[in-house]
Amino acid sequence: MASTRLDPIDRKILAELQADGRMTNVELAKRVGISAPPCLRRVRTLEESGYIKGYHADVDAHELGFEVQVFANVGLASQAEADLSAFEDRCRAWPLVRECHMLNGEVDFILKCVAPDLSSFQSFLTGELLTTPNVASVKTSLVIRQAKDAPGVPFGVLEARLSKEA
């Protein structure tokens, strides 16, 4: 279902849940201006359609002892589909890799990694990532500080675009 097939209430439901996924259905219905039963039906439809992929707690990695965050730019020797898929499978299996994105340009993948300390990341880097078949190069960047962490999508931008198209 394309985003243009969502009506304004559906988009508002998504925006509200993105901001606070723990609110009750009654509170959500109140915020979007409909009664609770149709609100719940809409949420279920959004879940079934794949617009809502899940609900998660936003945990503080630093408070939990994950002091190190690193972005790793990975270049592969082969970009054949089977080799790309094999690398993605490996990334999904590594607990320290929290995000894996295939890119176009100079590098093939960027990985977001978290670790309790630098030596834990170094062990992963030298014992796992660098020894993975087909990995030709890895360049890492240690995060010094984070200026922004905004999950999801900017619904205001979507609404502005849709109002221009109407």
C-alpha cells in the first residue's frame, strides 16, 4: 500500500504511535479524533499491511554499559547477489551489528556497531568482520558524541508533500 493510499487519520495514527508506542488505544483515539473501536481496527490494519513493523523500547545503550559505538564501512571483493546475501546473513547473526545498510558508491555496506568497550569491538573487528569471506576492506569511525537520534520518518515532511499534490 503506497503512502498516498493512507488517509490523514491513518498517517496521524502512525505519527502518534511513532512518538509514543506505549499509549493506550483510548489515548491514541483521542489524539487522532476518532472513537476507540475504529482506531483499534485501523491500527490492526496498519500492522497487517506492514506499515507498523513492531513495537520496541528505546533503551539507553550507554546506561546499559555499551560505551562504544562505531560505524564500519565495508567493501566486498564481489558484489554478486549470492555474495551480498551471504554478507547480509552474517551481519544479522552478529550481535554487535545493530544496523546494516547496503550502499552505492565507494563502499558496499555501512554497519552500525555497539560494544561495551573498545577491546570488545576490536575483538569483533579482527576476529569476525575482517576474517569474513569476501570482505576486502573495512574502515571504521568511532562515534565521539551523538547530536541527533530521531527514529522513524518525518511525518510533517510527508504531510507537506501530500498537501502540495492535492
